[in-house]
Amino acid sequence: MLHGWQGENPKKPGAPHNVRLYSIASTRYGDFFDGKTASLCVRRAVYYDPETGKEDPSKNGICSNFLCNSKPGDKIQITGPSGKIMLLPEDDPNATHIMIATGTGVAPFRGYLRRMFMESVPAYKFGGLAWLFLGVANTDSLLYDDEFSKYLKDYPDNFRYNRALSREQKNKSGGKMYVQDKIEEYSDEIFKLLDNGAHIYFCGLKGMMPGIQDTLKKVAEQRGESWEEKLSQLKKNKQWHVEVY
Ligand code: FDA
Ligand code: A2P
């Protein structure tokens, strides 16, 4: 995760803005494999007045708009990285990694998948299974879809990719298709993989977690298992990784 800021803090004259957090969407080698770049996947925070429905630019997000408006060559202050929860465990190159993302939450997984399928590093030859569930509004808002589709074509035995397009697809109750609906659809396989030691990661909207927990609890109960016990075991085994915001 990186922190980026720019300008003066309105509440503390002379001090920079408070840091904003962004997940890193590349590996330590960067996108050009020379270790000189880091990628972010930034969503512009735009404010709409709840009463008029109109955009109010005075309340738009400071850092995200600064980053989205920046041009090649602009100087940006960053610090980090920090936090270890989303570091890809590389001790077992044949492990299973189930990744659940909404929107920009795909960032860390984009980095993992580059390490697994794009980079050639002697210490890590991935031979396991990476399974990405990505939730976005529609086809136009898919992120890194070309990269992921290429991995699917080149590594069909090691990569699975499921998309939940909330405003284009319906779930089985006729509501929006969310990542938790996809998890439910594949719950048998997911539970078996978790029982065999798979890592599961969640990154993106905080709001997805209650829905996901409800889905997993429902599935566990259908299987005659206690979700509370299973979850505490997953946490104890360091299989459960969450970074939501
Ligand atoms: P700013 O902090 O200025 O404003 C915050 C929100 O408040 C904005 O939505 C803004 O419109 C609204 N606002 C401003 N003034 C207001 C007012 N007067 N009244 C009401 N509302 C007002 N994001 C991302 O795009 N990619 C990523 O990879 C990540 N990763 C990530 C990891 C972790 C661990 C965390 C905690 C968070 C992220 N985020 C993220 C979220 C990101 O940090 C967040 O969107 C930015 O901090 C927003 O910063 P801004 O400076 O743009 O908004
Ligand atoms: P929607 O906005 O159609 O309700 P965002 O672009 O805001 O980061 O959102 C990414 C995706 O996550 C969108 O498809 C959005 O759907 C979806 N989403 C919003 N709320 C939830 C939730 N509670 N659980 C799962 N997905 C959600």
C-alpha cells in the first residue's frame, strides 16, 4: 500500500494533507521490470449533492483528483509501502489463491497475477491455482481485463476469472449481480479449496463484507458446518486476508 498527498492541509497550515491510502497494483519490479515504477489503480472521488444530484466540485476528493489529473513528469510525494496483510505468500508456489475484488480493490491482485503469470523470477514459478472474482458495474468499467483474459488463454489450468457485472447481470433473485452471488454459485468448490489450505483475499468496498459473510455462513450451514469455527480456523491458519475501505 502507498500513501500519496499533495498541497497544504486546510486544517494544519504549513503541513501537508493527511495521507491517503492506495493499494499497489504492481510487483516490486514495476510494470517495466526495472524496479523503477509502481502502479496505482485510482478511483476519482467525486461528490454529488444528495438533494440536487449535481456534482459539487468543492467537495471532490483531493488526492484522487490530483492523481487522476496528474500528467507525465509531474512530481508526486508518496510514502510507503506499509502493511503486510495483502502481501502474496510465496512460500508455496503451488498454493491456491482465491481473490475477491470490487472496483479498485483489484489492485493488489493485478500485482499478484503479474508475479504469477507475467514475470519470470527464478525464486517463484507459480504452479498453483489463482481464482479472481471481480465485481464492477458493467463491461466498460472492467479493470485490467486484457491482462486477465490473456492469462486465462495462456494458463487455463492455473487461472480462473469470474466477473460480476452489477448493472448488466442479475443474480438468481433478480437483484444486482455482486461478487457474493458468484461466491455462492461456486461455493462448493471454494469450501473444498479452503479446506485444502487455499488463501482467500478480499479487497475493495467495505460494504461487500457483510454480504459475503452472510453468503459464506449460509453455505457453511447448508454443509452442516459452523461458519464461526471455520472463520476462526481460517484466520488462525493465516488463510484469510482482508483489506477493505
Ligand atoms: P478526500 O479525502 O478529500 O475526501 C474523501 C471523500 O469525502 C470523497 O469522496 C469526497 O468527495 C468527500 N467529501 C469531501 N468534502 C466533503 C464534504 N464537505 N462533505 C461530504 N463529503 C465530502 N482507493 C483507490 O482508488 N484505489 C485503491 O487502491 C485504494 N486502496 C485503499 C486501501 C486502503 C487500505 C484504504 C483505507 C483506502 C484505499 N482507497 C483506495 C481509498 C482511498 O484511500 C480514498 O478513496 C481516498 O483516500 C480518497 O481521498 P481523496 O483525497 O480523493 O478524498
Ligand atoms: P453497484 O454500484 O452497481 O451497486 P465501485 O465502482 O463503487 O467501486 O463498485 C464496484 C462494484 O462493487 C460495483 O459493481 C458495485 O455495484 C459493487 N458493490 C456495491 N456495493 C456492494 C456490496 N455491498 N457488495 C458487493 N458489491 C458491491
